[in-house]
Amino acid sequence: MNNNYNKDSILKLLDPLTPDNADLLEALHLIQENFGYLSKEALEIVGEKLSLSVAHVYGSATYYADFRFEPPPETIIGWCSGPACLLKNGIGIRDAMLAVFGTELGQQLDNPSVEISMAQCNGTCEQSPQIWINEKVVGKLSVSKAITIARDIKEGK
Amino acid sequence: MSQSYFSLKATADAQYTLWSHPDNPRIDFAYDTSSIAAGIDDLVDEFKAVIKNENLHIDTGMIAGYGLQWANPLIQITSSDGTTVLYGNVTKSDISDLIKEAQGLNRNPLDITLGMLHGQRNDLVTIEKHPYLQLEKERRLLRNLGFIDPANIDHYIARDGYLALSDILERGITDEEIRKEITDSGLAGRGGAFFPTGIKWGFLSSADKENKYLVCNADEGDPGSWVNRIIMESDPHTIIEGMIIAASATYSNIGYIYIRSEYPLAIKLMQKAIDDAYAKGILGNAVLESKLNFDLRIIKGAGAYVCGEETGLIASIQDSRGMPRIKPPFPANSGVFFEPTNVNNVESFASIPMIIRNGSSWYKEYGVDSISGTKLFSISGDIKYAGIMELPWGTKIKDVLKVVGGISNSSSFKALQAGGPLAGYLPSSIAENLELVPEQFKEHNALIGSGGLVFVSDNTCSIQLNLLFSQFVEDESCGRCTTCHGGNQRMTEVFKRISKGGGRKEDMRNLDIIANTLLYSNCVHGQASPTIMKNTVDLFADEYNNCTINKVCSGSTCACPGLIKLMIVDQFNPKLNDALQICPVGAIKKINGKFDINMQDCIRCGACTELAPDAIKQISDGNVYETPSFIPRLFSENFKNLIPETSLITPESITTNTKIRGEKSLSGMQNL
């Protein structure tokens, strides 16, 4: 991930994009992929580049669940909210992990740097119930396994 | 046949013959989202390391899995004589056996063999005989699954890919003839609305504008449906070919494929396919040296379910919040950038080339009177074998349940939840007698939707399931219609209260009012959101009354938290110590040598019953048990990060019996 979050590097990234060309989502994805999140300055630059008001860019970006507006934590635990996982006590897995960290869904913790966020079904239901740890699937979970995983992360293992 | 296609085909044939009859035996790894989840990457590394270290003459490659998702990781071995064998549930311990198999040194078939994909061997059966595939009559949409490398355009062309396109361009088949063929075939929009595709194209065709847009809706958001992903990951070119044919039938010149961001591999493979098609002159100006111009690009979604609605999708493409709007105007009049636009589902586009190639009567060989052809279904839930199947319309649901291994864990079939959170929820007594036909679902006020079939066992409480779905719909509402965002909030509140033990007699009437109000929403998201709730109240009346009035919940792995109690039934069971250790909230205590569970602290996660199933039992005895307080989720995750903490005042945080947020580790929890 690029930490050099300055105007030139963002403009370079957005170089091929043009106004009125269905490029807004692409711009936001590009910035998030490279810098990890969308900063206020980045949204301003996107607006400038695509001839959109900053309010429009901000309004659109906040509509979508994918975008973050502060640097991401080291570990993101994605909790699958799909039906196959829910039938197999996905709720128990979610609540137990939240309880281990004393947090809530989508809340970013500093120590350890972790967040449990809601993720959507992508059709690997043969692995249900499952979570993603930094996008890697941990499948065929049980609540006790999920608690052990969460405690290990909490203790920095 | 145009010269251009002829030369493309000749090159492709030569390549494909070499690939299907390789000099060295080749091991192909099924590479799709499911096999990645099953750990194929590690397996590929190990195989390659062994082959390199031992200096073996074995090649490796990539393939789309054969669709037997439950058997991932899948691999295929193709020998130089052209035979291909499929193996499933492959682990690292199988590597040496499989290498021997590739070298032809194995005498007996391995027990991980699933069947022959190509060619014959006396000791092996063909894959079609596999019990899981007994309901599949013929793979049409999945015809290339297991037979091509999806990242290789030549493989697609060699298997008659782009032949239909070349044919219509070469023979000068008119747009009207194409649309007639599609209409005659009975192809109906596969996104779940089942509007005749050929007729839909007619609307766009008659629009008189310079720029016309075609949009492929690959924002497959319904949880439990992943059929579009399978097509994109296994045969991306068939979608592109379908779109180009649609372009020539509607005089469109610009295309978008809107793919949800949850499918990164599909995005990668579709992008590769588009790049390759441009390089071969199949996309861009003068498609296959004809007069047709068509440009195609991918838009990557960003995690908004309601963008699957066509007007929401269009808004999202044109740089705005992906909020659906009122129709009319319909997209055929005013769509992307207010120009005439046609939105079709992935599966609809993927069906086009084969209909043009083989004719509408061939397509109608399968199906029923009201709808023809085959359809992909993704099957999951409390079953043994989750995966996808290509089934003719009209297949019996009880047969489907049989081939997927029945309901797992010796529980029984309770309900079928088909087609995502807006579609329906039918009890087994009805579902067992249904065929996969949209009209039959409609008779019971349910929808078949886009192809997800979730089989629910009696471990699940319908009320709790309703709560989960209504929270999903609430969360994903775009917020435009008060009826939808407010209505679904109220519906969620009612179900949340019932599941905490606070059900009241008038809830039935309240839910009815909410359902009627939701019908006045502008788009299908709001209108269809009470479907599952209405099915539950109508068809699961006993269960509804039990949870609401009698305070008895029948669920186990998915139950109403306020209606269940955990009891220690065996104080001397040594596993109780494990349960005490695992409890994430310290609700289990050992006082004076005696174990006890404090239900006021217990979050009903089920970890203790998992570890000490004989010592701790879950009961529901008609009493209401206090649950730890949860802050309800009123704001979606990102939005919440943007508002200062202090402004997060929720109804529950100001009631007296609630703990203050942050006071205990539990107090911040949401009850989604």
C-alpha cells in the first residue's frame, strides 16, 4: 500500500479518467486500492478531475459499503451475513467474536488494530459458516473455533 | 463465414487440439472463488514444487471447476491420449498419488476420483453418471465448464465460440430476425422478473438515438445466489458474445458489465476476456470486420445491494448514488446518461449465443409451457452438498433435495427459501410438491427469483430468520422512499422485539399494516421486502404464534434469544470446564464446585453447547429470559464512522433498563 498520499500521486492514478464517462466508482476504487482509504483531499481531487462537486463525490462515496474514510486496521474480519451461514449459527459466531473484542460491527479498534465488518455472501456456501480474515476464507467454522481465532488475534498471536 | 473469423478459428483449433491432447500429461487446477476458499493456492504451490524438484515432465494449467463445489479443491489430469479425469477433495497427501496417476503409473483408481470428463477408461465411469449430476439433462450454459481455460479466448473460439456472432454478421441477419428468434425461444429475463428478452430488446431497437447502451447486470447481490459468478468465472466470452449479438439486434454501440466488488476473480477474468476480444477484433470498431461497432467495459460495484435494481444500477454507472427511481421513464427511453438503455442479466446474455447457434426450437427442448430452457440454480443451506446445477425448468424440488444429499445433521426439511431476501419462504409441505417453475411459486405468493435455493432445516426458527432478512433489507434500502426505509425499520423492530420475548397479539396487525405500506415503495426492493414476512405469517402460523404469544421457540442453531434458556443437566461432565473457558462473556461460573449459567449475561452464541453438548441443554419453556442489551443498528457501517459518537442516540440507549454504551464489553453489540 502506498503511503505517499499527495495530490500528484492521486492525479497520476486518475490520469485516464474523464468527466461524464462513468468513471466515479473506478476513481474511488483506484484510490482505495492504492492508499487504503478515501481522504477528504482525495475526494476533492476526484471532484476536480471528474467535474463533480465535492458534495456529489462525498454523497456517492458514502452510499457504498466498500469505501472507508480513515486508514484501515491491520486485520479486517469479514463476517459472512449470507443465509447458509446464518442457518448454521452465523449469528452466534458474530456475537461471540464481537464479545471477545468488546466491539460492534464496523467499529475500528486501535489495540489490537482490528475491525469486524459485515460481509456479503459470495457463494462459497459449501464452506459455511465462514468468515474472511483479511480476505482469506476461514470456513466450516464453529463458534468455539471463532472465539479461539478472535482471542489469538486479540493477544497478537 | 467471414475471413476474419475463419482465420481466428483455424488458429484457435490448432491451439485447442494441442491443449486437449498435450505432449506431456497436464494437471489442471480448478480455479474459481470456491476453490480458492478451499485452499487451492497452497495446493498449486505444492504440486509445482514437487514437479520442479523431481524434474518431472508434467505441465500445469488452470481451468474452471466442474461445478461440484462441495468437492473443491478439484483438479483434472489430461493425458497425452486426450483422456481427462476429474478428482475432488484433493489434499496435500494426495499429491504423490496424483503425480503417479499423471505419469500413468497408478494401477488402481484413486478414491478421490470423481469420474471421466473426456475419453474412456475401462476402470472409470463418466462424470455424467455421478449421483450429484443426475438431474442435469444437458449442460448448455455450463457447456464449457471443465473443457476450457476461461482465461483463453482460443479455447472458447475452438468450441464454436463467436460462431453465432460471425454467422449473423456474415449472413446479414437482420435485427428483427434475431429478436424474433430470441422471442420464439421463450427466453425470459433471468434476473427474476422473467420479462421476454426479445421483446425487451424491441423497445431499445425502436429508440431513435445515436448512442444506445447495453448493460449487463452482474451485481448479483441476493445472498445465496451465485449463478452469475459461475458463468463469469467459467465462460466469460459467452457473455461478451451475447452482448455483441444484442448490440446488433438493438443498434447499440456502448456496453457496460456492472459486476459486484465481492467477485474479484470474476472481474479479473471478465477484464481479460474483454482485452482479448479487443485484441482479436471482436470488440471495438468493425466487429469481425463488419459494420458493427461495439465498445464494452466493466464497472466495479462497491457493495450496494439495491444497485441490482436496473434504475439503481444505471444511477450507479453514471457517477451517482445507486438509488432506484420511479419508472417510467423506462431505461429503453432514458437510461445511462439519459440515453436509451437495455439492462439484462448475465444469464440472459449468456443464453443468446446458443439460441442463435442452435435455433429457438432446440432451446425449447427443455422447460415447461410457461418458460423454456435450462436455468442455473445455486443450492445451499442445511444440506450435505452445496453447489450449482443447470436444471431444466420444471425439475421437482424434492428431487433436488435428494441429489444434494438431503438435510444434514439428521434434522428434517422445514422450509425452502428461494431467490434471495425479497423472494419467498415456503414450508416443506408446499415446497416438496413444487416444481422449479416461476408460476408455481407465485401461486403461493412467493417468487423464485434469480436462482438461489436455500434449504432450511428445523434447527432454524422462522421468526429469527425473518429478523435477519428484514434487517438485511432495511440495511440495503437506498433511503429514498419513507415507506421502504421506515417500513423495514418498523418491521425489524417488531421481529427484534418478538425474538427478545416481547411479542404481542397486535403484532400480526402491525405487520400487516407495514406490509401494505411497503407496497407503496417506488421500486421492487421496498415492494417485495415483506414477501418472506407474509409467507411466514400465512404459512407458518403455528410457529409465529408460538414465538409471539406462547413464548416458545423451536429453533436451535438459529433461535429467538429471549425465548431460550441454557441449563446445565450434568454437573459432573468434565467438558463443562471447556465450556467455562470458551464462554466469551463469562456467563458460565463455577461457584462452590457447582457450574451455573447467568442468562442475563449469556449472549446465546452457542459455544458452550458446542463443546459440552451432553452437559448443557437449550430449552424453551414458555418463559422469557432477559438478554444482554444491544444497540440496534440504525446506520450503515460507513455512515456511522462519519458521525460524531455523541450524536448516536438510539431509542434503546435512552430507555432506563439499558446499560450505557461502553459500560461493559457487551453493551456495544448490535443485534443484526
